[in-house]
Amino acid sequence: MPTITAAAALGVTTLITGSDEFLAERTIASIRESVRRTDGDADVSELTAAELGPGAFAEITSPSLFASLRCVVVRALEDLPVDGIEPLVAYVEAPADDVALVLHHTGGAKGKAVLDKLREAGASEVKAASPKRWELPEWVVAEFRSHQKKIDERAASALVDAVGEDMRALAGAADQLAADCADEPISEQVVRRYFAGRAEVKGFAVADAAIDGKTSMAFEQLRWAFASRVDPVLITSAMAGGLRGLARYMAAPRGLREIDLAREVGVPPWKLKTLAKQSRDWSSRGLAHAIQAAAQADADVKGAAGDRQWACERLVISVLRARALH
């Protein structure tokens, strides 16, 4: 993610909208550190919007006797009191040149009218909404670009499979790979080499083998996952995700362009070939049975059944049997 410079933040109100805590915090940290780098004595303060009465807002944005620059972070903007709306909007319309004001609205309908007013007043909006899973490889590519490294979409997808959908973990993995592979291209093989021990890789390996009808491989991967103490939740969630992707592919309108079909299904374009191959061996009836089994297994591993490993084994058996239904 590009760094927000002090020049871009001072004299501006940065409005962060969205519930992704990692993305929001990274934007806040970027602005805060940029201001501090510009002025080591800069005054940095944080408060919640619930504290922002008219008097409090005037106080935090007024010139400081001890610092030339100020960074003010206001969290939970949706809790802004009614009597604080007018002073805030007025400030956004005419901000102080030496203040970087950061407002974070965590999402939802509450306070939406305030957001509209702040946008109209000239606030600079930064979205902090979690990407959908199919958008994550593109986000990973951009993350590597911020490290001056290139990664292709297939390798980026492998990284998402390996690390999971947690943005903080993905950013950390990108940082690690960029540093460790300064003189080496980031390929799918490199990703697999670095993250072969991650739990999610094993979960997806079990799911892929079962959906492909590879009985021996599916159980081999499942035993390996158990031996490595992979949480059964990761196995059932990987299986459910693979089955849902296949269901969306089989239900998608025919004749779409590749990029449109990928968007409709919710997968990167290269994944379509895998789904096309899998779909030839599945019927709608069989897929419905498999998805139902995945839902039951997910409930079982989360407490509905006593033996969580047996729930995963039963799921693999159910998916292999469902594949044969026509």
C-alpha cells in the first residue's frame, strides 16, 4: 500500500471508511509516521468520535504551543454526537494547514449521512473494506509492487491459498518474500517452497484431491494434515470453498468472456481451467449433496460432533461419493 506523505495529509481531512481493521490501521499509521518524520516534535492525539463535542473539536485542532504540526485521529466516527457534526463539517471545508485530521468510520448505516456531508465538504476518502477472496491475488500483486517486486497472478493466488485471507498475514508474507528473494523472481514454486508447512495449504490440498476424485491422494493429504495438527475447521472451510466455487462456475451463464466469467464465479482467471475440468465429472445433484455434507461437517468440527477428525474423514468420503452421483 502506498505511503501517505505528510504533504498529502497536512491541511487535509482523510476519511477512512470500512471495517477492515488492518487496512484502516495501516493508513492511520502511515499518516501518523509521515507527520512525525516531518516534525519530530509533532503533536499526535487520538480520541473517539463520542468525545467530539463542539468544544473538544476546537481544542484538538487549535494551534499548539509546543509543536508546529499536529496529527489528530478520530475513531468510530459513526458515534459522533449530533452537536459535533456542524463544527466537524465546517472544519473539513476550511482545514488548518498544519493539521492532519484522520477520521475512521467502521462501516454500517449508522452515521452515513455524516459521511455524505464530509465527502461534499472535501474530505479525502480512503476505503478500508476487505477485498473479496477472488480479489485478493490482485491485492497481493499490488502489495509486492509496493516492495518493488513482481509476482504473477498464479503465484499470488498460491500465496493466498497458503496464508489464507487475513490481510495482516498476507502483508507479512509479502514483506518476508520480498526481503528474502531480493534477487529471485517470486514464482508459484517459490511460494510453495516457503509456505509448504502452512495449514491452509494442506486444507486446500485435501479439498482439491477430493473434488478431483483422487481417493488415495485425498486421504493421504488428510492424514498428513492430522499429523501436522491442522485445525479441522481449515479443512472443512477449504472443502466448502472449493465446492462453492465449482457450483458458481456450473451455474454461470454460458458465453461470457474469460474475465467476466472469472468475476461471476469469484476466482482468478487461471482457476477457470481447473473448474472447467472438475465440472465435467460433477452433476448438479452430486454437487448439492457435497455442499450439504460440507455444511454438516463444518457444524460438526465447530462443536456439533465429538470427533472432529472423523467429521473430516466422513466429509471426504461424502464428497467422493457425491462426485459419482448423476
